[in-house]
Amino acid sequence: MQPNTGSAAAIYQFLPIIFIFIMFYFFFIRPQSTEQKKRQAMLDGIKKNDEVVTSGGIYGTIVNIKDKTFTLRIDDNVKIEIDKNAVGHVVVKS
């Protein structure tokens, strides 16, 4: 009896597609999910009196934290309320 060469050929045809999916996962999906985890940890770690920069480039100090927003002091007697996702990064004090 001869082995069924048709099914073996079909497996070899799908190997490049499987390889492309694996490469796509390691180059796109995995780095994006780790970046999201870092960003979420940064947002969860923000506390009162931290200096932040918004995604629009506004520098300010956190004065109040709510569920989905921050109150940001950008100057004397000037406060704005921003969405938590609008924070670009926390300014590191050196």
C-alpha cells in the first residue's frame, strides 16, 4: 500500500500560512499587548501631585483623581478635567 500523499501535500501547503501567523503574533500582537499593559500600569500608578504631560502636550499637576478623569492644575487658579486616556506620560523628577 502506498501512503496517502495528498494529505501530506495539503499539510505542506498550510505551513507557510502557519509560519506567517506565528511571525505576525510575535512581531505585532505580543508587543502591542505588552505596551498596553505598561500603559495601564502607568495610568493606575498615577497619584495626586504627579506631574504629567497630556497627549496634546499640556503640562500639569494632578490635583484630583476620579474614576475616569483627572483634574489637572496647569497654572495658578487654572484647573482642567481630562480623561485618564489623555495622559501621555508622567514627568520624571530628577
